[in-house]
Amino acid sequence: MVKRRINSGHCLKIALVGCGRASADHLKAIHFFERRRFVELAAIVDMNAKAIESALAVRPSRFKRPSISDNIDDILEKTSIDLTVIATPPVSHFSLAEKALNANSHLIVEKPLTLDLGEADKMIALARERKRKLAVGMKYRYIPGVREIKDFIDSGVIGDILYGSTSVRWGHDQAYYDQARWFGTWERDGGALMNQSIHAVDLMAWLMNATPLTATAVLLRQCHEMEAADLAVGTLTLCDNRLLHIEGTTNTNPKEKSASFFLRCERGTVSASIAGGVPKISVISDDGRKHQRRLLLHALKNRIKRDGAGVIRRLGNPYTFMYGDMLDAIDMDRMPLAHGEVGRDALTIVLSLFQAAREGRTVSYPPVDFALRDMVGFFD
């Protein structure tokens, strides 16, 4: 695949829109493929000039300086952009994506895809109409080994899935929420479940091939001065007599961020965790056989085959593999691993849990006549 990209003679021009917290790992991934001449960072857009300068400061000096602007329209009018990366606050995702798609650019959009189901559907439809690839930054799917573990689960070796659970304990202090007015609000952030936990929600739904039927949830605001919830606990009932339990909070120690995942099948257990940036994975069948080593070695060989031995130094950045998958999706005219519908489905699950908490009852999936704005005033 690497040789095919080089021989194609076309270096994809990328525009990065947004230079905030979410942009750092995107830049590392872009630089990785820029060194291989697969892409060129042609433009950076942000309304904050200091943020742009910070992004340029970590850019290797041998690379061409990108065009800079505080307006995406200016860039799209002057430059032919092949791939637009949107790493701005969620409320702006749809309007920026619409402009990029109308300029015939492929898209990578940070999570959540949008905060509104109608906008999500319009973005997906426009990408389909324009025949452009749309990926959402659900990075847990791209952690090396996760795809191989999913294939192993789907093979049925350890039987059908029974139930799953995930806990996201992604602690933040009050200073985190105080840094911007929209942090911790319902309509622009969504709180601990929408913001910090949606990666895990997506991963578990994907691993379980989940088709939700109903949702129930409890939301609390315990430790922070904010509008939305800093603790969410919910359960989804799924087709085929299965359950998915979800916990997400920012109330834990900010220095010890962690996420854990548990999946029980008829004849085996899959468990994983990320704590302090260090992943741990266990895949054990009930007869005592451990499968994780073989699966992880297979994953490593696959990544090296695709992107070269240099990718070993990038194993800690899932965005590297997201960009590699996006380049392949464009080359091979296939859907990205985390395509637009993936982002919409994760949003739908979170909104279902919100509706259940708001109405104090078990609700059917998907939510009906419900939007994030309906959560405003929940704790009043």
C-alpha cells in the first residue's frame, strides 16, 4: 500500500481547521505521512493567531510552511484541498464540514461528529452526494490490536457475546471547565458522557455489534461548577438478550485518567484498560488459552506492512492509524473504519441515555423528538 501511494504521484493537500487541544495528535499523524510524501499540510485555520503559531512551532523545519488564515472560506477559495481536518469545538463541526464538502474535500471530523442528529444526517448525506470520504475521530477503533480483537470475537471462537461494560474515569479539575465558557455546557459540550466517554461508547458498541433497543440512565453533577453532568451511569439493552453498561465521569483524580472495557462471551472474556497512557489487553478463553499475544503480534505486522517499520514509534498515537486508514479508503474507494454513520450512531446512543435520565424512565432507541437542548435546566 505504501508503494502504491508513492507511485500514484498525488500528494494529498490537507487543511487543519482548529489548533486547540485536539489538534496535537492530528499534527503528529500528519507529519508522519508528510515525511513519506503521501500528504502535505497545505493550510492551517484558527481564529486565534497564537494557536496557529503554537502549531507551527512543533512543525519540522524542513517542511513547507502552510498557508494560514482565520477563515476557512479564504483557504478553500485559494487552495485545492483534498482532505480537511476539523478539530474545532463540536458546535462548529457541521458548518465547517458543509463548506469543505462543497469544495470537494474529503473529511476527518473530531468527535463528536456533531451535537445534533439532523446535522449528522445532513453531513453524511452531503459526503455521499459529493462522493467524498468522511471519517470521525473515534480513536479507540484505531489502537493497534483492536481490529484484530474484534475479528477474533466475530469469529465465534469464544462463543456469542453476552454482555459488556465500560468505565471512563477521565478526571478534570475545575480549571479545565473554567478555561472556556462552553466547556461543561449541555448544548456545546454535553458533559462527561458526550465529551470524555463517547470514544468508549463507540468502541463497545462496535465490538458488540450492538443494536440498541432501550436505554436507562442516571446523571449527576457532583464535583464541578458546570451546567452538564460530571457523572453518568447507564445501561443499554441490545438485541439478542444482551446488555451494555456505561459509566463516564470527570470526578476522579486528574493525574490518573483511565478507561476500562470488559466483554463476556459464552466461552471467554475480553478485557482491556488504558491508564496513564499505558494499554493492557487480555483475551482468555475459558479453557485457559491466552490469545492476546498472537493477536497483538499480528496487528503489529499488519501496521508495519502498511506503513513501514517507522510506525513502531507511533504506536501510542491512534491518529497515525486513522490517517493511514483514511489514505487507504481514498486510494481504494472504500469506507473509512470510523465512517460518518459511526459518529452518528455514537451520538444517538448518548442522546438516548440523556433522554432516559431526563424523563426518569426507560426509553426506546433511537430517541424521538429529543435534542441536546432539551437537557438545559436539568439540574435546576
